Amino acid sequence: MALKRMVLQIGMGTDIRGSEDTKAAVRALRDALWHNSLTVTRALDKDVDSMQVEVTIGVPHPERVDRAQVLAVLPHGTGTVNVVEGGLEIRTEDGTGSTIIANAAAVVRLDVA
């Protein structure tokens, strides 16, 4: 058997006032996952926890993201989180804060023949 890519889910999340990259990243992954109902595991007679999910997050400050909080969003399967520079930061007019926009991509793989 071999791991096969079954699904690509894409989402966007924001932290409007707090300048928190982790909060935006968590919201982006939730956005990607919560707009889908994956029935591929049932169709292939696989357990939902057999999914392997590779999450990529794009945020302005990758070093500020708590990967464990992002990974905790996954309702099923096992996952990995890769954080890269991306997304968008919009500074407030007075320069004291910013809005953070994060992008998420979740690739779901299953071990199939």
C-alpha cells in the first residue's frame, strides 16, 4: 500500500486586533476543515483516524506560531504542521497594532492500494 493524496483543503483566518499569528493560523485551519465533510474514508472502508494530514500555514511571522495549537484543531487522524512566511499584516494607522491574515492548506492522505 502507499499514501495517496485524497483531499486539498484551503482556508483563511484573521486576528483583527490582537496581532496574534497563532490565533489567525488556528482560524485559517478551522476555515479549511469546517467547510467540508470528508466521506472518502467511508467510501474506501477506512477509519477516519487513519488520515494523515499535512498542514501548511502562511503567516507574516512564522516563528510566533504555536504549532501544537494549530495541530490541536485536527478532529481526526494524525498531522504535521509546517509554518512558512506568507499571509498579510496590516498595521493600524497609529502603528500600535496590526491585523494578521493567515492562509492554511491541509493535504489529506490515506494509505490505499
